[in-house]
Amino acid sequence: MYLKFFLTFFFLFSYSTLYGIESNTELFEETEVKIILGKKDERVLDIGLDFSIPKGWKIYWIYPGDTGLPPELTLLNYKNYSFLTPSWPFPDEEFDESIKLTSRIYKNKIIIPYKFTLKDNIAKEKKLEFNLDYQVCKDICIPVSTKLLLEIPEKNYFNKENMDKLNISLNKVPSASTSINNQIEAIKIEKKKNYIES
């Protein structure tokens, strides 16, 4: 009996460590979104809002430009936390000549990292319920509101694959000391550089 319990525990631990803990995946107009867990270190969690966006569609950056709203993630069923702080990777910038509007957007695959700080360590495994509001746009923008459930383990946790994904996105985040105007200018420079290289 003890051996069976040990093997079951070992299998579940190995599975979550190797394959990663993630929430349910929600789908709207072929846009998929889920939350991945990279690390739990005592009261601090590294999670990511993982979007897969189909060709021709887009979502918005924190400073979206002349139109659009960025994703907003809120926690519904657990109040005992201090911070749920996103880090926004550099976006693409588009200018629609026909209507003279600038948009700062994400396309294809994007992970928005979050630092999630609890006030107290979770005493046992807990399923957290998040609400996500975002706009997905093609010819028009469609507001979407959905629920994402993520199981948080009692013990400390680390998944290399998920942390590698989060770190790739974190490396694309502007410095905290960089003003919004300088961030936007950097986007324009990067866009020009990519245009020249192509």
C-alpha cells in the first residue's frame, strides 16, 4: 500500500515537473489563452499569460496607441495576496494609413509574465480562479471575458520549460527606468531596423 502511494505521488510530481502546471485553455475565434506556472518559491510565483493568436488577429500592449485595450488579469477567489504584477514585452507597432491610427500590438505567440506575491504561504494545494478581460482584433475588435483555473502546489515548484518561456519574454521587457516615450521610440527604431534587414 505504501509503495503504491509512493509511486502515485512520484508519478504526479514527475509529470507536473516535466510537463509543467498550466490552467485550462480558453478558445475564442481561434485565439487560445492559458496561464502557465514557471516557479513557486515560498510566497512568490512566476506565472505567464500564454496567448496563441491566429494569423490576421492581434491583441494589445499596455500602451495600445490610438485604440484598443490591453489584457487585464484579476484574481477572483483568493484575497490574501500582495501583488499580481505584469511585465509587458516590447510589441509590434502598426500604422493604419486609411484611418491614421497607430496601434501597439502582439501577434502570433506571446507570453506576458506576471510576478504573483502571496501574503502567506499556501498551506495546501489550491486552485486559483482568474478572470481575464482582453480584446482580440481583426477587422473589428471583440471584447472577451473568460475564466482561467490554475492549481498552485503546496510545496516549492520549478519547471524549466515554462521558466525558459517566461525568461524569453522577460528579456524583451523595457527597463523599468525607461520612460513611456522612450519605450515607444525604441519600438519605432526596432521596427525600422527589421524593415531594413528584411
